[in-house]
Amino acid sequence: MDILALLLMGLVFVASLVIQGGLQATFARFSRVANSRGLTGAEVARAILDAHGLTHVRVEPVPGALTDHYDPHAKAVRLSEPNYASPSLAALAVAAHEVGHAVQDAHGYTWLRVRASLWPAASLGTNLGPILVVGGLMLGAIGLAKLGLYLYLAVALFQLVTLPVEFDASRRALEFLRRMGFLSREEMAPAQKVLTWAALTYVAALASSLATILYDASLLMGRREE
């Protein structure tokens, strides 16, 4: 069982690398292609927010690449500096996606609320889970290792709930871009590719967590049999 679980972890790791590479390549490709209307990510984000009555939600630049996110506490769509000022197809896709989260928040989207409620446990699991599992196994404290495994499960549950949140935000983004006429029919396909690769990274993260849980569970079972 340990060997099979380890093999699964290896396959998931390779798949994650492929997905990350696909995202980076796709994003880089369409970051060099400007939209036909010459609008920047910030301009499109502002326009979509205003169209949905979210004039109180700010659009702000943040340092880094692919650091784009929506902050529900500050009510701010934060776009990485390149996407904030860029008129690229990739920038518009990302900006619209983050606005999708703002619209979810405004409408009380169920899965977004569920994910927020799971965040404290998931954060604890991310920080303490590995330490408790490894420490428990090294010390022979099976109960401690099991606690770490349960915390890992909280992380996996958080990642599972994240999938509908991210898929829905991308669906909304494409609808915004199409319905409001920000992208032409030909430009929609590249935007969808960017968002599809981005969504796959969340699938890979969940698969990685599940593979880790399976491997750790097999180690615990082995220790209990000794």
C-alpha cells in the first residue's frame, strides 16, 4: 500500500507540474495579445463592478505576478500590477474572474460562504498538519499523527469546496466579457483557455492533498500493525 500511495503521489506531482507549465505558457502567450478595444484589466474590472451595482468595491494593484485576488473583508478586487495596467486578453480574463468572486460575495453565493467557514480549520491544517503527522510517526505517537491527518482532511475539504467557487467565478467572467462586449467572439476562446488552465491548478491541489492523505494513512496503518 505504501508503494502504491507513493506512486500516486509521484503521478500527481508530475501532473501538477504539467498543469503549472500549461498555465504559465498559456498566460504568457495571451499576455502578449492585446484586446481589440484596448481596455486594461483595471478598466474592465471597474466597469463590471459598476454594472452590478458594486461601486463600493475598489480595484487596486498589488505587487507580483498572478497575485490577483478578491478580498471580501476589504471589499477590494486586487490585480497584480501587470494585469492591472495591461490590455492583454489574459489580463481581462483574470480581472473578470476576480470580479466574479466579488459578485459571488454580493449575492451570498453558498459555496463561497461554506469555503469561508472552512478557512480557519484549513489554515490550521496547512500549518500544523505536516508537523503533527511527521512528529507523531517519529515519536510513535499514533494519536498525534492521526490528529495531523484529520487536519489534512480539513485542507482537502476546503480545496474541494474551492472548486465550485472557482469554476463559477470563471463562468461568470466569461459571461461578463461576452455580454458586455469587452471581447470579440475570436477573443473569447483565448480567455477561456487562460481560465481553464487556472482552474486546473485547483484540481491539482486537491489531488495532491488526497494523495498525501492516502500515503500518510498507509503509514499509520503500517505502524498500527507493527
